[in-house]
Amino acid sequence: MTRIGILSDTHGLLDKRVLEHFKDVDEIWHAGDIGSEDVLRRLREFKPMRAVFGNMDSGDVRYSLSEFYRFRVEEVNVLMTHIGGYPGHYNPWLIPLFRKEPPDLFVCGHSHILKVQYDPLFKFLTLNPGAAGKQGWQPCQTLLRLTIDGSKIDNLEVIELGRV
């Protein structure tokens, strides 16, 4: 079993509560708009980390990461990008990727809106952890935590850090 902490849109702020909530995870996934090399470095020093760059990332953050990240955790095929959308409203450039090889789990950020939704057309789970930073219009900082056990995605938790 692998325990995962998922966040997005930190925009240069790594709230200390993120580290508290992710202290027992095996790895962290960041779905872009990290915002600073310092946040990227601190997360990498804290836990094994997988990340993509976001549209607001620049410099070494952008150059050390990719726009799309496809990987496996146990038996789960994951696709992560920053600007992704949600079922019925994906960015058009994602559709060919989904048709060619749909993931089991699609993770994105960008909207600052926490969303967990199953896609019945492509038959995968879409996750957007909302925003872990304070930049933007979201009313609350949010994170996700889950486990992967073989091919099973389980124990999904929404974590609210509080009002922005």
C-alpha cells in the first residue's frame, strides 16, 4: 500500500500544515503552480515527490519539471498535468491522450476548485486538490490524501486548511 498526499497551486507558499498532514504519506504529488524553487526544494527534502509545472511557474521550477507526467504507482496508471479540466470539460489537447491510453487516475490543478469526479466516458477518476496556497479566489486552502493498494484507489480524504 502506498500513501499519497496531493496538492496544487501553492504559488510560493508552503503552509506548515501541509507538512503536518503529509507526515505519514509515502510520496507527494504536486499538480503545478509551485511558485518557487524553495517550495519545490522543501517538498523534495521532506518526501519523495512527483510534480508538473504550472502556467505560473518559471525559471528552474519550470525547467526541472515537465508539463505532463505519466507514471505508475503499484497497478494504477496516473497522468498528471496542471491545466486539465474535468469530465466533459477537459482541455481539448488532452482528449487524444485519453483515447490512446486512458489513465486510471487523472490529477490536475489550475482552477483552485477542489474536485473529485469519475469520468464515465474514459472510465477514470479525476482529482483536482484545489489550492494549497493563499493566492487566488478560493475560499479555503485544500489538499487531498489517499492510498493506492494494487489497483485500488482508496481512503480518499479532503483536507481543509482553513479560510484564505
